[in-house]
Amino acid sequence: MNKGDLIEVVADDAGLSKADATRAVDAVISAVTKALKAGKQVSLVGFGTFKIATRRARAGVNPKTGEKIKIKSSKTVKFVPGQAFKDLL
């Protein structure tokens, strides 16, 4: 499912126009992004939690040359599914 498919499902399930559903989906994505940027986690009860995780610096290997390289630490988004979501799967 891509964003367009999600918008169609939201429009059908909520009885919204496609334009309204697009604004709603965009607003949710924007709110989650802003919260994560601010260092907060986003918990959606029954669905899961989005949070920032830090990857440690580590050694790696350039696959072309075999040369050892240092990979800097970085931040990434981690999703932990909620129990109700896990039970559905």
C-alpha cells in the first residue's frame, strides 16, 4: 500500500472526499514527523510507538575495495508494534 492507496481507504472508511482525506493523512504524517524531530515519541494505543533510536558508530567495509571504513553514529526512527496490532497478525 502506498500513500495514494491509504488516502483512498481513509476517504472510503471515513466518508470523506479524497481532498479531505489527503489533508488528514498529510496532517497525521506532519504531526508524527514534527514530534519525532522534537525528540518525542509518538504512541498510538493499539497500533504502536514511533521513537528515535541512535545507531552507534561502528567499523564497516567498502564492498568494492574491501577497505575498512568508519561509519558515524546516526539517528533513525524505530517502530514498536502495540500488542493489539501484534495479535491481529
